[in-house]
Amino acid sequence: MSQLIQQFLVNIRGPAPVAGEAGEWVPLPNRQFEHAKWLDGAKVANLLGSDLSTSQVRVQGKPESELLESILKQAGRFVAAVKPDKTFDGLIDRHWALESLKESYLAELRLKKT
């Protein structure tokens, strides 16, 4: 996943905008520019259609059990972790949550057998 994101960033960043496309580029602090017009909300929604997932959970300040429950209630494989102001903080694989829940359940079963 990390390599995919890094390659994506390499593909949309450059030292200077191409003439005639300056309005489609956003300056970055490191004297580079990012081709950002491609990433507006309407374009993403149009491209992804029904594959666009809006699943999200706020992770800060939640105990692990409550966080797992929140993640498992969401749809899709990946869930966006968001900060209290709803800005993106990371991506959670729901399979991780299921595996964690499975391990807790199996540990509980082992305790009951003893």
C-alpha cells in the first residue's frame, strides 16, 4: 500500500507546472507543484461511482474494544481513520479488526476450558 501511494505522489508532483496548465497545479512548500485538479471531490465520486467508500471512524481517545466495534460496523474492507475534525488520519484494514476480535475470542475460549 505504501509503495502504491508513493508512486502516485511521484506521478502527480513536479518542479514546475506545464505552460497553460498553471491553474491545475498547487504549490508545495518544497518548491514543487502538485497536479491537484485531478483530485477534486466531484471527479473522484464520478470515477469511483459505487466503489467509493465513505466508511470512517474516529480513533482518538477510544478504547480498543470500542474502536474494534466501530470498525466492524462499517462497510467495505478499508475504513478511513479520521481526526475529531473529520480530516483523514489513516486507513484501517477491517481484516485486522476481525483478526484481533478472533484472537480475543479464542483466548476467551481457552480460559473457559481451563
